[in-house]
Amino acid sequence: MAQQSSVTFETIRNFPALSLNAVQAGVLRSAIIITAASKTLGGVDTGLLNNSKQYVTGFGKEGGLNDSSGSQASKLNISLKDNEAAYGATANYAMPQEFGTRKARPQPFARPAVAIATGSKQSEIARAINKEMERGALVAGQSRETFR
Amino acid sequence: MDGRTEVKAKLLADSTVVASVGTYLTKPAIYGQFLVPPKYTGKAISMYNAVPTNGGLELSTYGVTVNCYAKKYSDVETIAEAVFDALNRHSGTNESFFVCSKLPVIPPNETGEDYNSPVEVLVRKK
């Protein structure tokens, strides 16, 4: 019982670090799911739009962008806070593709992808917080060694 | 019955919305489909379903995006505001209820294209 109290105390004491870890993990997972889902949606012609669908985070993780070969896309240029992520597509015809024009039929890829990511029973962020709580407290100076 | 019928009926019944768009073949240019007729170049409204439909246990939710088109920024703003005011927190036919979000105006991508001001409408139905 005493040990249980001690663990609980440690968890609460380190909650800021623990919650930031969990939020970052959840935000990253959500960004990956949205990017992956959006790449399967919408039409493909030259591949530029699909190559440009990407996410960036405020904690140094990014992905989805394919600027290596073929139709080269540019990187999302946006400043974010520590616990934020952004998803977007940098191709110049991304907006007309998503929303359509009076002459061109829309082929939405971003909004359905977000709907897919948020449609699960529990949000990725809530899931990550629960997981982090189960793994116990981090002592000052320690960090998780798993993929994040 | 994917929400567009209710949205279109509500917009056609609103005199401010009808006055804000033009007429084509004597009818207001409000279309319950993706595209505007190619021969018509005036102010217009089209709509489509952009997100998955949620059947729900008690209420169904449909996501309808209403695109407002005009050559001028000020005109497209006027149409979008009229659409928002006509739909947001109002009831429609078939026991429906609308909740709206007005998105930023999208400028023309090419010369000859129109400004587009999308209004996202969540249609909840029994």
C-alpha cells in the first residue's frame, strides 16, 4: 500500500513531464494516421500532391514529405509549440483539389483523413496519456527509450 | 437523402441567399451537386459531401460543404455570410438541424477562375 502511494506521488510530482511525453506521443500518432490516410485519398496524376502531403511537429518529428525524386514537393514552413503538430499539403493545387472549383469536381483528402483519425473510440492523445500513466513515473533526468 | 436535399431546400427558401446569387434559366443558381453549369458564369452556390456519413444510434450526421462562387471577394463574402446566417442553428425539412463553420476564402488558382468561400454544414437528422 505504501509502495502504491509512493508511485502515485511520483506520478503526480512528475506530471508535467509525463503529460508532455504523452501528449507529444498522441499528437505524433494522430499526425501520422492523418497523413497516411490522406495519401490513400484523392486522385493521383503526377504524384506531386501525394508527395507534398506531410506533417511537422513542434518537437522535431516530421514525415510524409517525399522530396527525393519525381515530382518534388516543398516542406511545410510553420512554427509550432512543443505539443503541436500540423498536417498539410504544399502542392499549389491542393486547395482546389480539396474544395473543388466551379469547373473542377472536388476530391477531398484532408477532411476525410481527419474524420478517419478522429473517428476511433478513443483519441490517440487520451490513449497515449493512459499508456504513459501505466508505465509509471519518470525520475528527473530520465526519458523514455521507446520509439516515439 | 445525404443532407444536400435539406440544405438546398433551406437555401432556396431564404430570400437573402437567393438575392445574393444570380439566376440561370430563370432559377436561382443554387445547385445541390458538385459543379455549376459551365455556360453560367455568375454568382453561384454548389454543394457536396466531403466527410464520411455517421449513421448514429439516434441522430445521423452528414457533412455537407457549400461552395460559394463569385468573381469578386466582396461578393463571395456576402454569399457565404447569407448561407451561414440562413443555416447555422436552424431547422430544416425531414427533421434536420444545421450547424455551420465558415472557412477562409480561397482565392482563384488561375485567371478566369472565381473566389470560393466554403461553408461546412453539419446536418443532423432523426
